[in-house]
Amino acid sequence: MIKKIIALTIILGISVTVIGLSFSGLNSEEVNSDETSLQTEEAIKADVLIPTKVSRPGCDVEDICYIPSKIVIEKGGSVTWLNEDSAFHTVTSGFYEEPTDLFDSGYLDPYQYYTLSFDEIGTYDYFCELHPWMFAQVIVE
């Protein structure tokens, strides 16, 4: 009985090692993929970031739900938002209880981005439909 348990342990130990090696090789391919390079490139080009952990209340206290929370651009310019959080977010015009229907990104997956051009001078308030404490502004001059 003891010999059978030891033999089974050795067999299982080898199986675990082989499985571990298989996953190890898979992870190294993912790290070097073109998709990761694109995500890094997008993060650099974003004008406004949706940082990690803002799906929890409190980011509004430090004004870091969208970074920066106020961005000034010229008429005809565009803004790109990048969701760096692990949760879904939106970029929706207006305020949480009063959306204005001027623009809406829809749900942004992690590392998904949304770009919008502004052709009219003005102040554009926006928020996240899923997290009412998240709000910010685009000021077009």
C-alpha cells in the first residue's frame, strides 16, 4: 500500500511539473505579443486615464477618478480616454442623474480606449454610468 502511494505521488509530481512547464511557456508568449505592445503604446498616447481601483468610492475625494479631472483643449481637438482599471467604465456626457446625450463611450473594457473630437467651444462635464462618484470635465477653448 505504501509503495502504491509513493508511486502515485511520483507520477502526480511529474504531471504537475509538466503542466507547469506548459503554462510557463504560454505566459512568455503572451508577454511578448504584439497586443501587449499596442496596449502600452495606447497608454502613452491617452490624454485622460481611468486609473486602477476607481470603481471603489473614494477617488473623488482626491480628484483622481479620471486623470486629469479637467483637461483643456483647442476647438477641433480630440481627447482619448484609456481605461487602465480592471473594471468596466464609461465616459458619458453630463452628470450621473442628468446625462446630456452629447457623447457616450459605452462600456470600456480594461485597456480599451475611447477618442472624441470637440468642434464647439464650451465646458463638457462627463461621468461614469457605473460609478456615480466618477466625474470630470473637458474644456474646449
